[in-house]
Amino acid sequence: MAFALKVFDNNVGRRQEFRRELALVSTRVTASELIRRRVEAELDELAAAEKCALDELRARMVSWLVTPSLHERALNGDRGDYGPAVRDHGESAAKKGGVDREAVVSTALSGFTTNRFVMLLDGRQVTELDSVLTITPNSQLNFIKLVPLVGG
């Protein structure tokens, strides 16, 4: 049985904002897996946005006075009007200088353990990454970003 877990962000002084739905196939999942799934969904969204930007660049190239040859683009990569364009973040993103997904997930997991943000599942705080959580079709996951106070 697959269902979607609604994910929200809460920031101090702002109202709750819906972020996305995570498709889940199991009702039991760890906190670390939920964080990983959220980060990967955000990185997929970033890659899609960058691909759109790259597609727009390629469409603009049709009207350029001089278009780089396929050989030149293979050597130098696609270029924008004033320099290198956004790279396509496919499977080999780390090799191309793209986002290192594992490093971003690791940073997010570290942020949880160092209290940079708090997770609430159905209004109850999740305190351990290895906690096995029970998800229902009506569950709601909230992330609350914590901001250090100035001066201590």
C-alpha cells in the first residue's frame, strides 16, 4: 500500500509552509530515511530546475551568430552568454562537478544530530535518527529550523 507523507517547514516567526509529499511504500521507516528521502527529493527538484535552465540555453543557441561546434562543446562544455552554463546533473554528477548527494544527505543528518533542526511526526518530536516511526495515511511531518541566538 503506497501513500504520501505530507512534509511541512516551520520557521520561527513564520507560518507553517507545505513543502512536498514523500511517496512511501512502508508504514515503518526510520527518521534518517525520512531525512534522506526529503533531501533527495530536493536535490531532484534542483537538478530538474537546472536541466530546464540548460534546455533554455540550448534553445537560445539557435539564434546565436556563432554556435560552438559539437567538438568544442564536448571539450569545453555548454556555455552561457557570459560563461559556463549550468551543468546537467545526471547519474555522474559528482564526476561533472555537480552536487555530491551523499555529502548533502550527510550534512542534513549531522544537522539533525547537532540540533540545527527538529523533526515532528504527528506533533511528537523525533529525537533519534534510528527511531523506527510508524506512518499512517494521515501523518504529517514537520521540520523546524532552529536559529542560534545572537550573543550566546
